[in-house]
Amino acid sequence: MNLKYTYSGITKTYNASKLATRPIITPSEVSYDRYKIPGRRGEIIGTYGTRSNAKVTFTLHNLSSTIADLTDDITFLRNIGGQLELSNYPDYYFWVVGMSVNSYTSKYDEYARAEITLEIYPFKFLKTKVIPANTVINAGGSFVFSLKTDKAEPIYKFTCVNESSTIAVNGRPFTVYQGADIIIDVMRKIATNEALVYGNYEDIMLDNGNCKVTAGAGVTLTIVDSREGFVV
């Protein structure tokens, strides 16, 4: 089992430190508000849930006499925000959002170990996608495709030459205003200029199954990265 971690264009494969355990993925969980009403059978469960992050736990092993020899590897893993790749998930990558060291173990003159937990966004992203990177939809046009994945949270870029217009996914409109090369990150629910967008980010997620993305009059829309994949 190999552990490969990519961050800011730098990829590190562990050679000095080996994996002492196979990475264990703890799936995310969804929690809902629950309401108890006297005299009613069962609880009422809220419509909207909050999904927690998932976790990957593993132990690094170093044939060394001191814990200090693991420092470089641990420091590298602290660079959160990068991509994690595991050899038993060759078609996917994960997005790391947090890191902690759970424990250190050492045996003098033989080895040093550290148990690591990486907190990951609760999604495994496909490396090979149905929608090519930087797919352009011209003003007034549309792009039709079919996804066999869970709903995806893409990165869009748009240029709007009109005072205002819309983009839409399966008919769900999202208003955009005049501006050039504005990035919309659906996963992070942010835009490079929040004043130039209006709507629910959930409405422009890409649906499982047949999907149609439309660019309104005066809008050139680019699907920078579709972020296709599956919930973890």
C-alpha cells in the first residue's frame, strides 16, 4: 500500500516512512434536527441535514531511533487543502481539510511511529470525468450530458456582457451580472465577486442522470471542473 499526497503541485510518495497500517476511511454522517411532539408516535425529522467530514486514519512507520525522523513527513501532511491519493482507490482523489497526529510510538534503535488522521471533504472525486475540464457553453447555448455519479459541485467561470442574465442547471436559474471571468465555486459556496451572483448554489449542482446546463443571453459559461464523484 502506497500513500501519495499532492499539495500545491508537489507530490510526495513516502519512502523513508512506510505505512504500518492500511488507511481506514471513516464515512461521513448526516445529522438532522429532530422534534418530539407529545402524544405523537415517532419523531419528526427535519428536511435539511448537515453532512460531517469523512476521515482517513493510518500509521506511518520509520526505521529510526527517534520520533524526530518523522517530522518531515508529518510537516508535509499539515499542508491541508491538498489532494490525497491512495493506491487502493486508483480512480479517485480526496480533498484534505484537516490533519491531526493521534499518537507517537517509538522503540529505541528500532522504529518510530505516528498515527495520523486526515479529515477529508465527504466526497471522492473522479480523476477521469464525463465532462472535460474547461468545457465552454456559449451565450444562449446549452450542454447536455448524463452523470452516473452523485450530485456534483462544480467550479464555473462566466463572462456576462449584459446588465444581468442567468445560468441554469435542469431549468433551475441562477442570476449573474455583468462581469468578466467570474469564478463560482459551488462546493465552497463562494464567488470571486459575490455582488455579481445571486441564487442558491445548490440549484447549480450537477444532477445524477440526465443533466442540462444552459447559458443565458450574453453569458459565456465555462465548466472549469465538474468535480464528479461519490459521497464518502
